[in-house]
Amino acid sequence: MEIRDLKKLARFSEEKLLKIPVFQSEKMFFDLYALLPGQAQKAHAHAGSDKVYYVLEGEVVVQVGEEEALLVPGMAALAPAGEVHGVRNESASPALLLVVMAPKP
């Protein structure tokens, strides 16, 4: 059994959003995204993979297609395959998200 302590894995970088691998397989990935205030993931799309953003700490604005929503801890957003999506931290506090993508691109 593989077990990870997410609190111990979490870290931030002044330079850019960090994508911290937690679990990976041939079929999916499960990462932590760590965003300091002002950091973002550019809007992009994956033709054959769905992605889920789940907020653990802080708050972020998630874009999926033409829509945007503010997510706080306990909230999740689905970016279906082919939909343009991205995330940004417009708050004054760090944000930590779980991100799952399947199938792995």
C-alpha cells in the first residue's frame, strides 16, 4: 500500500506554481498544486483527459470553458476532456489544491 502525508509534501515557490506529484500510474495522476498569491496555471486543454481541482487550503479562481468560479476549501471543479481550464490565486493567502487527471495524458 502506498501512503503519502500531503502536509509533509506541501511546499511553495516564489518563482511559480508548484505541481507536486503524490501518486501516478499509467492511467491517472494525483498531484498537489501549491499557489502563492498572484500565481496561476495558464488556461489550456487536454483532448482525452478529465481533470478535477479540489481546494484543501486558501481560495482560487477556476476557469472551465467560458465560466469562472471562486473555490474555497471543500469545493471541487471538474474540467471535462477538451474544455479549456486553468486556476489562479487572486487572494492574499497561499492556496493548496488536490488535482486528479485521468486518463493520464
